[in-house]
Amino acid sequence: MLTYLGRRFLLILPTIFVPLILVFLLLRLSPGDPAGMMLGDQATADQIAALRTELGLDQPIYVQFFIWLKDIVTLDLGQSIFFRETVMKIIPEYAGVTILLALVALSLTVVIGVTLGLISAMNRNKPIDRGVIVGAVLGISVPEFWFALLLIFLFAVTLRWFPVAGYNPPSAGIVAFAATIFLPALALGVRQSALMTRMMRSSMLDVLNEPYITTARAQGLPERKVIGSYALRTASIPVITVVGLAAGHMLGGAVAIEIIFALPGLGRMLVEAVARRDYPLVEGGVLTISLILAVLNLAIDIVYALLDPRIRYQ
């Protein structure tokens, strides 16, 4: 098991550094001068040159790269060009909102997807099965931003059950937090829950046709035990893949949802930082997302190994 985890950990390193290197190069090759954007149109050439020297932007790109690489290895993410504060101080404030949004959305996705998938598989070819399939197809087809606007119009504008936009942290109270996070999480998780429903249904139908399930039923075991102890565990392995993909999508694709609902999350922060050419803040945000996704992939691999012993002995 330790050997398996060691191999998986080594494979994580490229998933962290490759995106960072690409972001470093693309930011510096893209048009736009951070110093000029900070000082505004009224700044003189001497003022812009002095600020570029102060920020280290006058160095050759390979020198900037090695300085950046040394700082990344030592976890010195530098100072935000726009906020004039250390990136390590800024990132957690924004990342916490995105992580909470993704966790709530993922919880809704798993509950809805697994429940509807099981109901559909256990009622194959019945009206409820066809209804779930139609709903899943519609859920996959609906763009998240359009569904978010629909939720706002229905539950915030018409029924006034939820605020239109804004964010209350958990410290403001669970009710206030839930009121501002539920609609964004639902909008973010609708497509993934539809995908998980179809995956759960398909996987469960395959497992229910296996000989060991027929044997368990022939031995007189209760149907609840056959489904819960035998079929569900095996059927969950491909579903876990969907969970991992869904979590990655939610962390990386929450930008539109955060903008629509005015959430101070990591995705919205990255969009604004790119527009300002705030190199350290963009690199710190990408590093944070890469680390979260790497840890998430490692956790999924561990769950795979726990559910299926054949994986850890390969």
C-alpha cells in the first residue's frame, strides 16, 4: 500500500508544476504592462521604468523564471502587485469561499446523483426510470450560467426565498451562510449530478447482472443487504471517478457562478488578477488550485485502493 501511495505521490508533482510553468510563460508573453496599469495613463516613462525595476520586471525572462522557481520551492509567493500585500495572506481568504462552494455543490451532487441513479436502476424500464433519464439528459444539456440565472429569477426575484447575490461566511450563522451558498452550489452541481445519475444507473445495472449477485439472492439474503453490501460497493468504483472529475470541474469552473452570485471566490479573484496583470497573485491562485486538485486525486486513488484490493496490488 505504501509503495502504491508513493508512486501516486510522485505522479502528482507534474500536475502541480506544469500548469504553473505554463501560467508563468503565458502571463509574461501576453501584452500589457503591470507597472503601466498600476500607475495609470498619466504616468511618465521614468515612473513606469522605476516601478518595473522595483517589481523585478526589467529582468530577462529566464532570470525571472529562476527567481520565481526558487520562491515557489521555498513557498515564498511574493507580494501582490495590486493589493500590495503578501499572496499568502490574500489567497486563503478567497480560496476558502471557493472550497466551501465546491464542497456544498459536491455534497448536493453526490446525494442527488447517487439517489436518483439507484432509484432508476432499481426501477428499470418503469415510468420513474424514464423520468430520471429524461431529467438527467436535460441536466447535462443545461449550461450552468443559464441555470443560475433561472434559479435567481425563480427563488430570489419571484419567491424571495434567497438573496439575489452576496455572501455570508459561516461565522455569520449557518442559516445566513446556507441562504447565500445554496443557489450557487445547486447551479454549480446540476450538470455533475445529472452525469453522476447516469453513471450510477449504468454501473448499478451492470453489477446487478453479475453472477455473485444472483448467488447472493439465491442464498436468501435480504435485498437490502444484497444491494448495500455487495452491489453498491462495486458499482461505486466508477462513480468515484465522476466525483473526482466533478470536484475538479467545480474548483476550476466556478468563475461564472462566482461572478453571477457576486461571491468573493478564487475564480473571480483570478479573473480580476489576470486583467490587472498581477503576476504573483495569478501564480499563487493557480498553485492553490493545483495543490487542491492534486490532493483530491490522491484521495480518490486511496479510496480506489480501499474499495478494490486489486488496484493496490497491481
